[in-house]
Amino acid sequence: MKSVIRRRSTTLLIYLSWVALAFLTVCSSAHARWWNGEWSIRKKITLDTTSKDSGIANPIGTAVVLIRLHDGNFQFAGAKDDGSDLRFVAADDKTLLTYHIEKYDSLLSEAFVWVKVPDVKAGTQTSFWLYYGNGDSKATKAEDAKATYDPDTVLAYHFAEHGVPANDLTTFGNNAQNAGIAVDGSMVGTGLRLDGHSGITIPGSPSLSWKDGATFTWWAWIKPSALQPNAVIFSRRDGTNAFVIGVDNGIPFVEVTASNGAQRSQADRPLVPNEWRHLAVVAAGSKITLFLDGEPYATVNASVPALNSPAIIGMENTSAPADAANPAGFLGELDELEISRVARSPDYIKFAAFIQGGDKASKLLSFGADEQTSSWLSGGYFGIIIKSLTADGWVVIGILMIMAAISWLVMINKASYLNGIRKGNNLFLKEWRHISSDLTVLDHGNAAKVKTMGGRVDLAGQRAMRNASVYRIYHIGAEEIRHRLAGHQNGDAKVLSQRSIEAIRAMLDASLVRETQKLNRLMVLLTIAISGGPFLGLFGTVVGVMITFAAIAAAGDVNVNAIAPGIAAALVATVAGLAVAIPALFGYNYLISRVKDATSDMHVFIDEFVTRMAEFYSEPAVYSGGKVELVSERN
């Protein structure tokens, strides 16, 4: 019997191990759909170039995409205050995308993030994920501005600085020489205000050196505040060679000056003051093209002369003085200046203008709904509670988990054991009714007759009845009867004395006690779980609350945000204690009722067995003096 119990326990442990492994596999597969389970919220972002409104007919390749976040498409309350938990992941949910933050203001619910998206194609959708919602202190900023731009971008200014020169975000370090006038609420975050009297100098460098017929791309967002004649936005001059981008009475132009004189692009529709427009210039060999809002605007059939001199933003690169009546530079605002050493395609220019252009970006960019993490341990309220648990809390919960595992193991094992007893008892009692009127099989010399109950039970039935407690008691009773009748001759009447019957009854009662002990074995572990689990959980809660208040007192920071996580985490211990005790309580009451039923079956069977035995093996009676006497009484 012990070997059977050991085999069942081993089988049960293996089963529970497989269940735990399956649970972990399911959790892992659920997490596999997420880049990292520690991030509780994600949002799908889609670049859609399939629409005719996008105007993208050719592949773009790797592009830097501006992501504008506001309270309409982003939960600032769910992210860290500085946006350090932002992560961008490719559609495969594995590859991290490079990004950097230009501005992140959780109070005003506004953020501008630049993401490097590889392989943007025409006529298709390119998706990637925005992850956030990790309040862990380990979730530090992972942005990398220099890696955001490709090696062909030699200068990129956001003009997000206040009081310091503009910082080049590329790897070439072409920082401005002097600070400009910063203005908030520009095209993208902070921009540059140009007053027409002073400019921003960009020192010359090898990466900004232009040879004769150089190939490059220049673009920026401009907002003229007035229609000026020959307002210079960007200029380079080296001896007689010059390159100028400007606006003449609202008409954008590009002008090249070389040994053969100056050549300017033809006039087209003028700009409207105080409106943001995307202006781009692409030089490729003997042709220079001017783009406005992503569309070709004008051309110059000329090549760029060799220029190694510094560049000036907002002024002509000349020493001629300017006065208030006739400013030499551009009046207005400028933002997002970028220079590349390659000729970007028209579709690339259009893509940049649209993706950065505020309302125009909706033609290309769409935001999906927020998705909460599938892991209840890592996200939402549970994530906050779990992360706030202290070491003592984990110790208490660990002990309670062990108690829970033991109690469940006892309940499952005991339920299986009782099911086997019930099934065996039912089968045995059914056969017992057929032999109870003739107990000849009990005193038969062949033990096989006893096991098979006179040949009525086959091998499968014997295996089933082997678990029956009444069947084991039946065997003990049969053995005692055979033992006491062993000395009788074949011709003798098989008679048991009253003392023998009482002795057999005592043996049956003893077996009843042993069977009852087996039935109640390990039930004490359930009572320990029922009574000890809540108290152990309460102990963990009290200690956790003490530690929380001690930490608050040491830090001197008394507010709800400081107290609530610690108190919530401390209460987890009490919840864990109740989670151990409640199932154990239900299981104990159910099992104890089953134990009582099995015990009642044994009591009833012993009474019936002794009664049948006394009737079947009673001593013969004789008449003496008008009364009936047993033979034993006369002797």
C-alpha cells in the first residue's frame, strides 16, 4: 500500500511539474508577443504610403520620422515624467529602433520624438511599436541622436537650445558658433527667431566642404514675418563664389555666384507671411532644384561652386553693415535645418515635408490604440504592487507558496486516495451481499478463494478492491477465522466460541483504527494551512507596514504616492495568506466528509461481518431439562 501511495505521489508531482511548465510556457509565449514584459503599454504606429494623398511613388529607404505625441494619442500619465521609458521596436517586436527626444513635457502633454525607420517603401504600410509604461528606475533613457541620422546627413539642428549655440545632432559635430534667439511653440518644439540684423555662423569643416559641382541637400522650415526684398536665409561666400537661399518679396529663390556671374531661380507663386513652409534645395551636378512643401518649385541650370567658408543662417555672408530700415537678413522664424551630402530624391523630400508638417503628417502616419501588457505581473496595478514588495514580504510569500503547494498536493492526493477507496468499497460490498449468507469461502483453505470471494471477482476487480478499506478488513477477518478453524477435522462442525468471536471483533476494530489513521494521514497539514496561513500573512503585512512608515520617516516625504505602493505591497502578504487558507478550508471540509463516509462504511461492515460470522459459526444447541443450552455451557 505504501508503494502505491509513493507511486501516486510521484505521478502527482510529475503532473504538477508539467502543469507549471505549461503555465510558464503560456506566459512566455504571451510575453514573446511583446518586446519586453516590463513595459506595460504599447501602441502600433503605421506609415502608410498606399494612398494617393501621400504622393509617394518611389522607395524612400531609411528615414527619420517625427512622432508628435499629445494627450489625444498618448497617455502621459502612464509613462515616466521624462519619457525615459519610451522605446520604439520594429514590427517583428524584437528589433529596437534608434530614436531621440527633442522635447518631452508631461505637464503640457506634448512631446516630439525622432525615430529612425529603415526601409520605407512606396505603396505599402510600414509598422513599428511604441512601448512605454515602465516606472522602474532601471528604465533609463535609451535615445541616441547621433545614431538616428544616416552617415550622409552632415548637419541637423533642432534649435531646441536656449542661450547656447545650436547643437549638431549628427556624428560630424558641426555645431553653431554663436547662439541665436530661441522661440517656443515653433514648427517643432523650440525654433530660431531671426531679426534680420544678426545671423548664426556655422564654422567650415571637411564635412561641409563643397567642391565644384558638389551634390548635397539642404532643407528647413521657414515662417517669414514680412515680405522683404532679397531676405537671406542661408548663405556661403568664398571669394567670388557664393551660394544663397532666400526669399525675395515672398518668392523663395536659390542663387549661385561663380566666375561666370550670378544665376538665380525663376520666380513662382509667393509665400504668405506668418505661415510655416518647408523649403528644400537639392544640388545635383549642373542642376539645382528648389522644393516648396515637398513639391518642385523652381530650378537653376548651374552647378555649385567650390566653397569651404563658414555658412551664415539668416544673413548674407558679407561684411556689409545692416541698418534698421534695410535689414540684410531674414525676418521670421526657422526650424529643423538639415544638410546632407547626397541629393535626396523628390519623394524623400516630399516624405520629410509631410511627416514633419503637423496636419499633413496624418496622410502618412497613423496611431493605433493602446494595448496593455498580457502579463498581470508586469503591468498595471499588479506591476506596481510586485515591484514595491520588500525582501521580508517575498520571504513570507515564499513560505506561503510552499504551504499552498503542500496543501494542494495533500488535497489532490487525498481526493485520489478516497476516490479509489469509494470505488473499491462499492465493488466489494456488491460482491459481499452474495457471499454473506454463506461464509464457507472464509474458512476455505485456499487463499485464492478468499481474494476472489469464491471466484466471483476477476483480476481487474481485485486490483480495484485492493484500495478498499473494507476489503482489507474483510481479509483480516477471513484470516482470523481460518486461523481459529485450522484445528478442526473435516467431519467436525466448524464452530467459533464466543471468546473467538470477540477476539476477531477486537482484531477488526484494531484494523478499523489503522484504516482510519490512514484516512486522516496528512490532514493536519491542511489544518496548519487553514489556521497558520492568515496569521503568517498578517505577520508579513505588519512588518511591511512598519518598514514602509520607517522609510517614509527617514526620507521625510509624506504623501500618498510615497505611502500607497508600500502599503499595497504589504497587504499582498495577507492576501497570500488568505489564498492559502481558503482553498485549504474548502478542501478540508470536503475531504473530512469523505473520510467520515469511508469510516462509516467500515463500521457498518464490521458490525455486519461479526453478525454474519456469529450466526454462521454458532455452537449447536441441545435440550436439557426443558431449556436450550449451548454445548460450551454444558462443558
